[in-house]
Amino acid sequence: MALDETTVRKMASLACLRVDDDELDGLAGELSNIIGWVELLSEVKTEGVEPMTSATETSTHMRKDEVTEDSLEDKVLLNAPDPAHGFYTVPKVLE
């Protein structure tokens, strides 16, 4: 698929990119080459190939969701410069 300068100018506008007019011709050629490479992927035979989520076979080891300590609130709030009512307080940023 060959792109022309008008299409590249519109794509740049949609992407909020500023492209000089003298760069449009070269950019159109480069983008056309990239689209050509992507179109080659349609020729790959993928029947019977399972989708993969990783390059290696892995499995997630799940742990039981159980409470190990009663309350860490006091320990966590030791890091807070100005705790109030069991929460971190922060400066007001909006009026």
C-alpha cells in the first residue's frame, strides 16, 4: 500500500505531530515500507497455532488469600509526617 503526501499530512495531524512539507515525501515512503512489512504477516499460515501470552511456558502459582497479621496500620502510619484518624494527610491541591 503506497501512501501519498496528503495521507501522511492527515496522519500527522491526527497524531498531533508537526511535519515539515519537505519531509512528507520521505516519510510517505518510510511508512509505505512499514505497511508493506505488516502486510507480509497476512501470508503466514497460522491454522492450528495456539495463541501465546509469553515466549516461555509459565504458570502462576497461586497462594491462599489469608490474613497473616491483624493490623499493620500503626506500623504503616509511622512513615506518615502528619497522620490523622488512621490515614495519611496531604496538602490541599485544589481550591
